[in-house]
Amino acid sequence: MTPLHDLHRIAIDGHRKPVFSADRIPRGLIGRTGAIEGCRALVLLHDAQDHPLLATTHRGDQHLTIGLPQILARYTEATGGRRIAQLVVAREGMGGDFLASLVTAGCTVVTILRADQYDGLDSFTEVGDVVPLVRDRHGVVMREVAPARFALPIPSRPGEPLPLCVARIRDLRYQVPLPSPDDAVIATPVWAHASSWMVGLSREQQCWWDPAWVATPMPAAPTQAKRIPIVTTAAHGDAVALAEVYTARWPQQENIIRDFLLPLGLDTNHGYAKTPVEHAEVAKQRTTLEQRRDRLQRWADSARERYGRAGRRMKRRTAEHNVQDDVRYRELAQQQKELEAQGVSPLTVQQIMRTRQAAVDADLKALMAQVWRADGEPYAEWQNIER
């Protein structure tokens, strides 16, 4: 292990492990699963080779910005007040006031910007040329980096941002969805616009009313290479060296933390101790989506059955109305002839027939109302099938 007096750079990282206990304990975010569980928070201080020199245990909901000053104070006491040349901090330490306080104390900090602290390339200034950072065994560039500058706002000092040097890494191995300029606008569902989702589909792919029809997957969303902005409070810095300082921590610390957790039996999926474990959250999402798919399929089948019944009902009621209309008016004509044959005066015949016709029209109007209701039911079920 590197002696304390030979240290020129230290790294401080936060780590949370869930604790299953019958007693209620503080909860925190478990980074590997993204779940909020009862846990303990570890603050680890590493040397220049990322070997852990000190680890402290805290409440599971304690933030790294609270544990970092405490562990720094213990380190300073152990080293007799030795000045820290460079401090590498995890992304939890990325805050304007927090970084400004470390700079005031004389520390040069290296950390990583959070995604909510910048908005694309326009947030950076003095962007330099892109150079290769990592190549695979065949010489293909896997990561590239470019220098830039970034002004970090300090909430306690409005108008006085903290200038940072940036190494903007583009990881070509990982693709992330390209942000849309309309993300803030709640768009109307595609199915709410008639036929809009059919654009670009062949005639066979548009036959959604067919029971054997299978939905065509939507085209993949546009993606871009994952961006990792590494920053430092130093006035000047080489982008490649800055990127290597921070990214070297990832494999080293994972394996070192694995060694730290091995005696505790908590080394699963740390470092090289990879064990196939089903991702509970992904499995839960998959089960939910499969249940929804099956439920929607049942709804569509039921809508097709109702559509068929509604269509037959509409035809039956239309035919019934047409038959009643023909029969009732034929009866009216026959009654008028009989009255005229009996020698009833034309005025009386007209009054009698007007009263009888009003009764017939009322009956036929009721039948027509049933026809109109039956006519709207197939269209409603047709929309249900499409939705």
C-alpha cells in the first residue's frame, strides 16, 4: 500500500449497501438497482492507486457532501495537515457551493458533471478538437475526448460562476436516445389522429381490423454517443490526462471495493465476481408489459366481437324499420280507400288520416331512433379496435 507521505492525489467515493433488518433504518438510493432501500452509506478514501485507506460508515440517507469533509478532516489529522494536491470526487460532490468551498480551502478537484447541470454542446465554451482516448485491440476508436470550458453557477454568489476545465468524452460503445426539442411538450397520442400512425406502412401492415394482424414495431429513436463531461477546478489541464485520471477509477475501485466486501459475503456483481442474477426491476417491467399486451389483445378481440354484433344489429333494425315503414303506409292507403268507399266526406277522411298518420310517424320515429343508435355502435367499436 502507498505510504501516506507519498500521496499526491486522493479520491473520495460514496457507496451504499442494502441492509436487511427487522428494525427500521435510514433508506437510500442503491445505484446498481435504482431502488430506495434501507442501507448504510460508506465513504471511502483512496490513494493515488485507488487503494482504500479509510472507510467510514454513516446513515443510509447521508449525502456525500456531508461525509466528505468529515473524512478529509480525519485524513488531515492523520497526515499532520499535509496539503492535498488533487482531490477526485464522485458525481455526488458536483455542486457549486461545495466545489467553491473546496477551492477556497486550496484543493484542486476533479469530478463529473451531472446531466441536469448542462444542456448539450451549447453549454460549453472554447470547445477544442476531438482526439482519440481509447482504442480496442484492432485500433478502432472506442472513446474520444475534446477539451472545453464550463461556467458552474454558484447559488450563494449569483453572477460569479466557477470556471472549470472540461474533458468531454464521447463513448462510442454506448448509444443514448437523442434529446428531442419537444420533450417539454405533451404530445397528443398517435392513435388520437386518424390514420396518422399508418404513414409509411404497406397496405398489408395497415389491416389492423384483421384478427391475425400484428403491430409493426415503431422505428428506433435516433441515438447519439454517450457523453461524459469530466471537469476540474484547475486553471488549465490536458483533456486526455484529465479523462484518464477520472475514468481509471472505475475498474480499479470496483475491484477494490469487491475485495473490501469479500469477507462480508457482499461481493456479488462487484469487480470480477460476476454472477448471473435476474434484474428484479426489469423482470417486473417485462411482466407488466406482457400483462398489458395480453389485456389489450383481449380487449381488441372483444371489440371485434362487439363490432360484428353491432353491425348485424344495425342491419336488423334498419330492415325492421324499412318493413314497418312499407307495411304501415300501405295500411294507411288501404284505410283511406275504405273510408272513401263508405262515402265519408273528403274533409272527414283527411282529418282521420292525418291523425292515423301522426300515430304511424311516431312509431316509425321510435324505430328510426333505434336505427341511429345502432348505426353509431359499429363506428365506436371500430375506433376501439384501432385504439
